[in-house]
Amino acid sequence: MSLIVQKYGGTSMGSPERIREVAKRVARFHGEGHQLVVVVSAMSGETNRLLGLAKALNAEPDPRELDVIASTGEQVSIGLLAIALQSLGLKAKSYTGAQVRILTDDAYSKARILAIDDANIRKDLAEGCIVVVAGFQGVDEQGNITTLGRGGSDTTGVALAAALKADECQIYTDVDGVYTTDPRVEPDARRLKTVTFEEMLEMASLGSKVLQIRSVEFAGKYKVKLRVLSSFTPVDSTDEGTLITFEEDENMEQAIISGIAFNRDEAKITITGVPDKPGIAFSILGPVADANIDVDVIIQNASVEGLTDFSFTVHRNEFKRTMEVLETKVKPVIGAKAIVGDDKIAKVSLVGIGMRTHAGIASKMFGALAQERINIQMISTSEIKTSVVIDEKYMELAVRVLHRAFELDKEPVQETLKP
Amino acid sequence: MSLIVQKYGGTSMGSPERIREVAKRVARFHGEGHQLVVVVSAMSGETNRLLGLAKALNAEPDPRELDVIASTGEQVSIGLLAIALQSLGLKAKSYTGAQVRILTDDAYSKARILAIDDANIRKDLAEGCIVVVAGFQGVDEQGNITTLGRGGSDTTGVALAAALKADECQIYTDVDGVYTTDPRVEPDARRLKTVTFEEMLEMASLGSKVLQIRSVEFAGKYKVKLRVLSSFTPVDSTDEGTLITFEEDENMEQAIISGIAFNRDEAKITITGVPDKPGIAFSILGPVADANIDVDVIIQNASVEGLTDFSFTVHRNEFKRTMEVLETKVKPVIGAKAIVGDDKIAKVSLVGIGMRTHAGIASKMFGALAQERINIQMISTSEIKTSVVIDEKYMELAVRVLHRAFELDKEPVQETLKP
């Protein structure tokens, strides 16, 4: 008998009919002898409806009151799922975040979980009850209702799994797992049986939006076995989705590259003719950080005659504001030659835990792109990721070229790198 | 400076526009220097929508889970009103029933308030904050969410007013006060400036659905000054609605009759030829009570040759079931002659605290009805009420005849009974 935490998102809970399907799936696992804690999101569309009501009254509503309103979406869902489970003859009981007592800090709309009281849930489970918990919400020390921010239901699931030392946390969503890349870009994209937390973090932050990044961090920190599955398979499906592992030796596929992430949310800015002296990077990025603009890739070229070029990327929405900051607060101070911006770029990244121990990945990547005459504008590397910034119009082509070059369409049987 | 509890119902809270109007009205009283606690219902239609979702999953959903779901309607309202008040530059803070701590018993969907913790509210009020509380809901000793049943928001308002020793509890609704009778039946119906609790109780239970009967009982018990007002008057209206008083000498109008209540929800059953011996009433009504059927008017005629006729009324929905109980469980036992039923009846009642001290009311009533040839089928009297059961088709006529006979269209200047 295992203790399983399952999480169902808004699409899975989208209607009474869908909720009945969720109940049947939960019942199946319960029938197999497992203890079940089920975390649910608000019915799809509900959170937006509620926020719309609030914004009709004030464009920037008080975050405390917004959380009071938004948290009702999940509260309705827990009641409905408990009723659906009871209709199948099962014992079920719902809990709001406050009732579990999922204690958070008081950062309304983006609260962080501090502690979970598992006493009531354990008692219910011991009595054969299925426990249904509202995702996305908690309560602060003063009893104020808080929410964890969008996608916070995943975090609730993982945090509960950690607190209860669950055998597995299953995240049911509208995709059936993690793919080597977006199947809409590369039809040969293959679903991964396993992926490591580190890889998942790199994939998530780069745009493969299967799981919220915070929930993955949480799972990694507390060593929660996390599995992504589809709630749209038949209720008796034995499909195992993608397992996210925290131990490398569990990564049975032994692939060097797990996937290719990409996004076109960024813009590139280059400052040319910058005097190459200590403190120059801070002189440039300090004012940008002061303006609350996040910087992603940062590149500084080697100096030629005491002058260097300095490039970095920001979110495309922040492009204009960044250019203004640089023109008004940076250029006059450091005496650069020119500031050049380009918001028609894309970032394509190879992600793979195997990179750590394998040489030649980057050169193989650059070679494959060169063969298709795709010019690389920036390069950035980390232990398990190699990213290139290219012209936006080549993004899909680059993804497909790299997918083929690293044979990601094929199940890896053994280590396959042929340098 | 007074402490005022205001309650706004679902129609008053029906849309962001309406909520903005409520906020302005609250702000007006706050601006006049009063402390304000505002109790709100769910937006109109919302509770039915939520119950509909639950019933789509189970025709008889678990009451605990139903309360979890239904209570979200008011939770959304408190957040929205707090935001609307803040938009007017006021300090406002919302509380769910659990957050106030409105402690109730655990009778889900019809819970009773046991205690109210007023510490947080008093602290907020002292800081100049307007406190917005969710009506209709509380929490039991174990932290389960409970609801007080339909119309429970009125009870929340009165209970808070009692706990806080408020100067007045104002119930804003879609009518502007209590009338001598339903203006749809008698266009000359007049709004009462004051009405006593006892009269209000009789009016409410007889169908003048302005206030929930439980809230009136509560107000009477704790001597809360209760006022019914319309939320559809202009925000700066000085209209004072109807004050419900608990001291007779506050009833300045000194009317003998305050109003005429009526309903056509009942059915009459007569058992003829019943042996007139001790215990016969129990033999008849015992099995009816065992079947959980409420009985209203009960009449037993004087005995003729050891046989009597026994009549009573039940809710019209229970008519068939009552007849079955009588035929199968009562008739064979007591040996009655016949059981005759009639569900085409109406009950019309004169209500007035002045009846206590004035003779001749009943005979004047019967005389007025006789003049219009309206046959009286049953008569029932209490200290402040005289009811007659008549043929349903004469109901409107009877109401108008009595309204005229007792001159209810005229403001009472002094005691007006001319016997």
C-alpha cells in the first residue's frame, strides 16, 4: 500500500462531467489499495472570472482581498470532488488550505509555504478516507487567507507529498508527460520516460510549461518522486507519463541530451566600445536591476585595445524600458560607443544531465546549426544546458535540426554519443 | 458616534455596479462619524449556481461538502465590497465566518450560532477600519465550515449586532420596509414606521417575507434595534424604512392592527365522527408527527352525542402524504367516520399587538367578511393574531376587505377602534 498525492488542474476539473472522471480515476487507485490525497485547482476559467469581478471594482485591487476572492475557486472544487467521490460510495473529506493548516508567509498572491500540519489528514487516511485539499492556497500566522500565485496548486501537491512523505506525487494535466521538445515544432518529439529535476528546471524556465518551476524546486529539495500524467487518458490507463527523478542513477534512459527548450520572449541588447575596466558590468547592470528588470543571458567579449562589447538579454516586454535606462543612466556615465537592440531573436537550448560528463556537445550543436547556415549571435552555457541566441525566424528550423542531430526521436538504449 | 451593523442581500450585491453603490452608502454612514460592520450575502444567483454544480454530481450531496461550496458565495462578496470601499479611499477589511470566529453547532446547512469572538472586529473598528463580514456562515468546534441556511445572512447581521452591542442593525433589502399587507394584493397597503417583534414574527411566519424569522427571534432575544431599509433608494436618502421595536412603548403608532398576513400554502383535513374521548387528539396527530409533518391550525369542535369533528391544516406539499398516514395508520385505529381533505384553501390573519388590550377585533373581522359573503371554514386565535381559513378564491378579496375595515391605509394618530 502506497500513499499517493495526486494533483488535478483546472482543465481536468472543468465541468461536473470532468470531475466525475477525476473521481473515477482516484477511485481506481484507492481500489488498488493505495491511500490518496488529492489536490485540485479551480475549475478552468473560474480564477479569471473572479479576478475580473475584482478588477471591475479596482484596477489594482488590494492583494489581501484578492486572495480572499481567488481562493474560493479551489474551495468550490474540493467540495465538488468530495461529493463526486462519495457518489462512488467512497469516504471523502475536503480541506481548505486554512483547514489543513498550510501555513504560509503573508506575501499575498505569491505566498510561500512555511509548514504543513499533517495531523488531520493522517487521521482521515488511517480511517480509509480520501482527502481532498484545495491547491494554491494557505493561511498566514494571523489567519489571513493567502494564495501561492498562479500554478500554485502544483506546489501544494508537492509540498503535501513532502510533508506526508508520500511515495509519489502525480501531477495530472492536459499533456501526457515531458517531451524532448514541443511536438508542434518537431512532430518527431518523443515523450521522456524519465527526466531529472535539474533538466526539468532548465526545461521549465526555458518555456516547456508542463510544471511550475517552484513545484519542481520544492520536489527536488524534499526528494519527492514526481510524475506528470494526462487526465485525458482512459480511467484504467496504465500509461506512466514522465517520472521526474532526483537521483541520476534512476535515469535509466542514460541520454546525454534530454530535450530542446526554446523561447522567443527575449530581446538582445549590445553596448559597444565599452572601456574594459573593473566594475564595468556593475555600472551597466546596476541601473537595470534598480529598474526591476530581470536579465537572462550575459556575455562580455574579450577586450580589444582596452574596449569591449557587452551584451545581454531581457524579457521582450522590458526591451523599450531597458533601452531607456541604458540611454539615460548608463551611456552618459560609462562613455560607451553605441547601444544596439534587437527584439527579433530566439533562444534555443540543449538540456541534458549527460553534458556534465560528455565533451563535444557544444561543438556538435554549433556544427549542426552551421550546416543549415543559422548564425549564432550569443552563446551561453551551464553544467547541463547550452543555449544559443539566433534570429527569431530560424527558431523552428534550429529546433528540428538539433532534434535530429542528437537523435532525440529515438529511445536511447545506451550511451549514443559518437563524437 | 454610533456602531451600526448593516446587512446587504444578494440583489443589493448583484453586480460590480451594485456593489459600488453599497460601498457609497456605507461610506456615507462612515463619513457621518459612525463605526460600521457590514454583513453581505452572495451575489444574487450565485448560491443557486453553486448548489446546481453540486447537484449535478449528486442529487443529495453531503451537507458538509455543500456548506464548503455554498459558503464561497459570501466569501467572494466580502472581498469585492472591501475592494470597493478601498477604492473610495477608506480602510476596509474582510472576514469569513471562520476568521471572525462565528462559532456554530455542526448542523450543516442549518447551523445555529453559539458564540461570536468580537476581538478582531473591535480592534479594526478602533483603528477606523470598516469591517466586512460574510453572512450565512460560521465554523464549528472542529473547524468545519457551516452555513446557517437560506436567509442566514440576516441572522449573521443581528447576531453580530448583539455581540458588538451595536446601536442599530440595518437590513438593506429590495423592499423599503414592512407594509400593512402585500401591496400587490391591496394597492392601499401602507408602510409601517414601526412594528413590534411579536407582530413581525407573526407576519414573517405567515408569509410577509421581508426578514428571516430566525433573525427576528434573535433580535428579540438580544434586544437588537432592527431596521428594514431599501438599498435601491438614492445613496443620500434619509428614508428610515421600518423600525422593528422590542419595547411596546416605542410603538408610537399605537395601532391595534399592524397588518394582514396571508398564505395559500396550506391544506385542510377534517376527520368526522371521531369518538370524543381522552387521548384522541394524540391518536390522530401522533402518527402525523412521526411522519415528520408539521401541523399548523388545529380545531376540535364541541362533541355531539359523543362524536366530534377534528380538523387541522398542513403544508400543501404534505397534503397527500398526510392523507395516506391518516387512512392507513389513524382511521383503522380510532374508528372515524370519514376523512375529508381540501387543498384549495387560504389563511388570512390579522396581526396586532393592540389585540391584547382591545376587545371586539375578532367580531369586527368576522362581520367584515360576512358582509362580502366570505365563508369562514376555520378560526384560530392567539394573543396578537386572529386567523381564518377560507376558500382560496376569496383570499385577495378578504385581504382588501379587512384592510379597509381596519383602516390600515391611514396613519394611525391615536387609538382608532370604534366598536
